[in-house]
Amino acid sequence: MQDTMFVLLMSMVLAASSGLRAAEPAAGAEVLSAGDRGGIIKSIEFEGNQKFKDHVLRQRLGFELGDRLDSFLAEGGRLTIAEVYRKIGYAYVEVSLDRDQLSRGHLLYRIDEGARVQIESVSFVGNEVMASGTLNKVVKTTDRKWLLWPFYYTEGAVEEDLDRLREFYYDRGYLDYKITANTEFTGDRSAVRVTFVIEEGPVYRVGDIVLSGNAHFTNDELRATMTLREGQIYLKPTAVRDAQEIARMYREIGYIDAEVRPRPRFGPSPGQHMVSVEFEVVEGGRFRIGRIDVTGNEVTQDKVARRVLDEYEFTPGNWYNGRIAPKEGGGLLERYVQHSAVAEQVLIRPVDPEDGAADRKDVRVDIKEGSTGMIMPGVGVSSDSGVIGRLVYQQRNFDITDWPDDPSGLLTPWKYFKGAGQSFSVTLEPGTEYSQYYVEFVDPYWRDRPTTLNVLGRSWERFRESYDEGRLKGYVGFEQRLKGRWRRSIGFRAENVTVDDLDWDAPKEIRDVKGSTQLYGVKLGLGETAVDDRYRPSRGYAVGAEYEQVTGDFTFGILEGRYTRYFTLHENVLGHKTVLAGKIRAATMVGDAPPFEKFYGGGTGPYGLRGFRYRGVSTRGLQTNVESPRRKDPIGSDWIFLAGAEITVPIISENFAVLFFTDSGTIDTGSYRVSIGTGLQIMVPQLFGQVPMRFELATPLLKDRADERQVFSFSAAGMF
């Protein structure tokens, strides 16, 4: 395209100068007469092309049969074809255009593809501090692609690698680098050896840090947020992150246009290899929020968006928080409103007020509505639950008050009950090992307050190791989100548990609870969530504790606690983050609980230990009705402790990620367990919301001899 534009530009220059002098052709270019401009293109043909089919090359040209014949566009096509070949390694391709045919409206391109140049080797010379193995990971040029296919030479790829190496050294404080590339072709021009010649130069350190332009915050206040320090090696990414954090500080309190520009300045004595880093702050104006208009929503009620804004204090009269709602878009507040409204897209933008006030910005919340209801049949496979059939009716933007005027409307419920941001679902899931049927209603802003109401009715049956377990449960729960990131909750359950169809050698602990058991529980919870993004956390922590008191046919308590910490290890230019998450979870029984309420480790659930089978880590019960009984089937443990860590590395986009993890834990019997593994995480927000699908491979390093292993696991569950 650039070559074609160049030819067009040259045509204008030649036309303007035709009355002054005759244009001289560039060396190697074909001489094309002005008479070749006119008529139409009658044919486009190619000779000598083996790598590409004719129709592929025609698509790249940018013009087609019947277009006006223009010799300069024809010449641009010749350059385009050559570039197509060079991009995949045909460094010596030659393309010519038949002038005789051109004068008659026929474009005939003759192509001499030449040899495709393969990369024979890639090496580095002159690098002393950075190991060649490290630099190999920086460049994309290699002698093998995916360890199998050859990698072919292009000048553009080598130039891009030079840029990558230069950026790599500059980001690490080597500001005097000199990096070039040498190419040595074999005699038959079928292969090339690429050598990157590197002069690293000295590493530069930070001499002093200068802040300028800041009036609202003092230098000390800004320095307190920075990680760059005098005497440290100058790292450009660190300086950029500090500048971004300072800008966020300003934007959070109404300076929505604030910008911070980090600039290294070389000191007066070059031999000292020091730089002065200046952070130039451009504060801009400070604005409060004026009127808020919600637009674009036809079905979704305004309050669905306004309740989210209210929860995050993004309301008229407050400072415009440009940290969570940046003027350029892509902020957390947009994502939260989008999730609440189940919209395709949400844009939050500041606009100038109609009265022209200089210290205020009105806000426009533009909602692009999407499909919120669905009837979804399907079949799934879970490593914990086997094969499961599925039929789901779900309305993710439900309104329990939107009843039809005519009772016949109840036959088409998907036309009604919409717009209030609630969720209602009916799920039928018959399966080979596990079957469940439930109805659930969720209101995330019960009575228009930041309180989630959850009502659930569920019936399920699962085939256990030595018995069948069925449950009929009703549940009502409330979770209130308090200011300052704290949450408190209360939940009530009434449940009937049936244990039947026992194996002949079932343990005594299972036989003791055969039949029906009535349970009634009250659960209290308290937690704090201090993360940068509640749906995709990359920094911060979440901590919580819950206690449930259960009565009925058994009286006992369940005490649980958990802590998760998130760290961003790397963030690329697209904002995709590599995240390390560490977790600790512990739980214990208070009193004598039945086996079906105790703790089982393994699998991928709340007490998951990947590398071990679901319920594969448990205290074992002694067989009955056999001559030589042994401890075989799990009967649950009175306490459990789990600890693990996981690294999520995005590939392609944040919706596709590679996982590396280690899980560990112990129960009241056996030794400490440890496993390591890897996996793939896929998120499809349009279908499953913020619930990822995970495919994982894990192997135990430490285990108890009674444990059951499972190398592969699949789940559709919450985040780590």
C-alpha cells in the first residue's frame, strides 16, 4: 500500500512538472508513457508464480478488471507483488510488467520467485552483560519455528528485531548501545546467517529525580507513590509506571486531563554515566460531576447504570474520578456498568455542560444493549462430574416486577421480565455421575442498595464411591457491600440429605447416616476485597471468613477462612497482564458433623488440589462385611488446609491465557500433598460472563498412598 501511494504521489509530481522538463526514469524502473493512462483494465495475468495462486495475487493488487487503466497503479501493483513475496522469505524475487500488453489494457506480471531464503543460524557478538540465551528470547528471528518448521528471512523481520533489542537494552539502562545486524548468504542464496553485533556500553544510574509542574500535590507526596529512586539503575518501564501512577492520582480527584511525562536528562559529566529523570506534570483543569445522562438504553432501566455509579460515588457534586472512568474510555466503571446491564458496550464520557461552567463536566453514559436472555441446550464434560446434559433458560437482565398485562404472555416469558439488572435462571442438568435441577434469582442491588439478594431452590443427586447422595435445598442469602471495600453477609439454608443405595462394603460412618437427614443452617460472613478489578484482579488482595451454625438431626459448626494476593509480574503495551496469585484456605468442623458435610480435597472445586481426583484426598473409612477390611472409601476430614500459587500469562488477548501453578495441602490424616502443573484458560464473556473454562494438566510431587491421582482436569469455575 505504501508503494502504491508513493507511485500516485509521483504521478502528481510528474504531471505538475511535465511542462518544465521531461521526467527521468528511476534506475531499474520501466519507462511508461502517458498514453498508457486511459481505457480500462481488460485482463490481469501472472507468469512464473508457484507460491501464490493467481487469485491470491489479484486480491493484493488493490484494483480489478474493469477499473480505469492507470500505468502508475499498474507499476504500484508490481511493487506490491514483490513485497508480498519478500514478506515470506523470497528475498531475490523479481517482478516485471509487460509494456506491450499494458498499452492494450492487459496487465501481465512476470515473476521470477528465486530461492526462498531460510535462516541458517542466529547469533550475537559483543554482548557481555546480557547472555545470548536471554537475547534469543527477545528477537523473533530464529532458525526454527515451533521447533519444526524452518524460519525464512525477510529484511523487515530483522529490522523489527533490531528495534526489539534496542528497546530491550534501553529499558535496562544501557543508553549508549549500538546494535547492528550482519547477514551472510550462502553461495546458492538459499540460506542466510544473521549476526547481531552489539556494543552494550555502560549502564546508567539515576542521579536525581526532578518533579515539575505539580501544584496540587507536593514533591514528597508524589515521591511516596514512586518506585524509582536515586542511585538505582535507570529503568524506563519503572519510570513510565511511576508517571502513570502519578497521573492516576490526579485523575482520581477531578484532574481528568492530567498527564505526566518522564524524561531522562544526561548529566554534565558523561563519564559518570548518570541521568537526571524529570517528571513533567501537566495538571490541567479540575472538574466536579454535573448532570449524568444515560442514553442508548431501550429495555434496560436507567437505575441499572446509576446504582453502579452511586456505589462508586460517581455522582453529581463529587470530583470526576478519571481513574475509574478515564475520558478516553476503557475504565473499570464502564466494565462494571456493562456487567450490571449485560450490555454489549458501555461508554462513559465527560461533556461540557450547557451552561458553560468551567469547573464542571456533565457525564454521558451510552449503553449499547445486547442479547440478555437465552435458552441454551448442550452437553458438557467435567473431570469432577462426568458427562452432563444441559438445558438452561437464563435472563441476565431480569425484572421480577415486569409482568405481562395478559396472562397469555406467561407463555412467552422472554418478551417480559426484562430491564432491572437482576438475574433469573432455570437449569436442568441430568448426568452420568451428577444431576441437578435448580431455579435461582439474584438481585445485585436489592432495594436499590449495594446489597445482593440470592434465592435458590435446588435438587441434585450424585453417585458417590459407596453410596448415592441426594439433596433438596432452599437458600436465601444477603451480601452487603460496605464503603471501604468490606463486605458482610448472612445466609439461611434448609436442606434434606438422602443417603441410600449403599455398597455391601460401605464404611460404618456411611451406614450410620443412611436415610434422610434434615439440616438447617445460618451462615455469617465478613470479608474485604481490595483489588484493582473485581472481575479480573491483577493487584491487591481478598480476605474473608465465614461461620455457619447448623442444627437439625446433627448440630455442628463450619468455620472457614481464605486469603488471596495478586501481583502483576508484567504488562505489555496492549495492557495484557501476567499475574501471580497466591492463596491460602483453611476450614474446620466445630462439633460432630456427618460425612457428607465434611471436607474432601482434590479436583477443581473450592477445596481443589489439581493432580488429585475429586474427593481423592480424604480420611478413609474401614470396609464392612468383609473378612479382611481395609480403609478404602472417603468419609471426609474434620479439617483441611490448602496453599497454592498460579501464574496467568495472556496469549493473543486476555481471554486466552496459559497457566502455571502449584497446589499443596493437608487434611487430618496422611502426609502433606504437593502438585505442579500447567493449563489453558479461555474466557467467553458473551456466553459465560466472567467464568473461565480451564483445561489443566497436573502431577503430584508429594502424596499419601491412599490418595487418588488425576492428571487431567477440566472446569468452568471462578477465578483462582
